[in-house]
Amino acid sequence: MSIVEEIALRQSIRLGLLVVGLLAAVIYAVAFCHRPPSIWKTVIKTIPMPAFAAAVAVSFGSWAVVVALLLSALGDLALSRDGEKAFLVGLISFAAAHVAYVFYFWDIGTGPLAIPVLLVVLVVFALSTERWLSPFTGNLRWPVRAYVVIICAMGATAFGLADRPLAMAGAIAFMASDSLLAIQLFRMKPDAALQRMVSIALWVLYAGGQFLIVAGVGWATPLF
């Protein structure tokens, strides 16, 4: 097989994996994200991120992105189940995924001070969680506080990706999904009328955000 043929094959495999991941994400949003835990909910939820990770790997993309996506898949698996232990596993997994993104974004970007105004907004957001989030987290207060710091660090480094707008938009969407999840878990009643809408919105932001990160910085040349 020639180099040209190998590149074409890898691009075809990458496209197929991305389609599988996106299709599973859509199915989950439409049919599963608002339902109680089940084996099928867990299976469908954990397909997109490994599919995206494989697409990055087959394209000789960044291993930091591959690791972040696989850690996110572990977080998806944990959060598809009920209970505080599952939540903590998910929290740790996603925190580690954000840390992987922090190092990668810092390495390829211009640092967190590229857009000072947005950085100030991010700091204000982090401080505001002490009023609207921390008092409602009970025994999980310190783990949640640590997570807020980590996701804000990811957002800060993402602001250095001004020349890679897809990835920057994806990181912001990822942060927005985390914020919605916090509201859903700690500020909304389980039977609230908006539960279903919030579940769909946070999944779309999360899966869409990860896809944009992959498309923007998963490999040498942006997907779009």
C-alpha cells in the first residue's frame, strides 16, 4: 500500500469513527439522556468518546486528546449510574480529562492571557460558585470546589486558542455542560419540569464540545 493509499484509508476510517460517535451521541440525546439508569443507557452513552478517541489515534493525532477522551468515557460510564460513589468516580475522571486538556492547550496555544476580558469573566464565574453552588453540595463541597478550579484552568488555557476557534468554542461548551450538570444535580429538584430539557442541553453541549475540540486540535489539520 502506498503512502497516499494509507492516508486515504486512515481518513476514511477517521470519518467512519466520527460518524459512529456522532450517531451514538444523537441517539443518546433523543432516547436516553433523560431516562433512569439502564444497561442500554450506559452502553450508548459510552460510545461517542472512545469513537472520537480512536478517530484521533488513527489520524496520528494528539495523545493528550486521546487520553482526555478516554477519561471522559470513564466519566460517562460512572455518571450513567446512580449514587455518590459513581458521582465521585465521574468527577475524578472528568477532572483528569480537563487536566490533560490544560497541558495540551497550554502547549499549542499562547497561554491563558490571550483574551484578558474573557479571563476576567472566568475568574468571576469561579468565585460566583461559592454563592450559587458550594453551599448546596454538602459532603462533596471540597471535591466540587477543586473541580471548579480545574475546569476554569482548562477554560483559561483554551482562551489561548484564538487561532483555533473550533477548539476554543468546544472547550467553552464543555464548561457550559459542566455548569448545567452542577445546576441539575445540586440546585434542581429531581421532579422539576425542566429536568428533561436540561439533560438534553447539557449532553448536546458536552458531546458537541468534545467533537469541536477533536475537530479543531485533534490532529495537525483542523477538520473544517
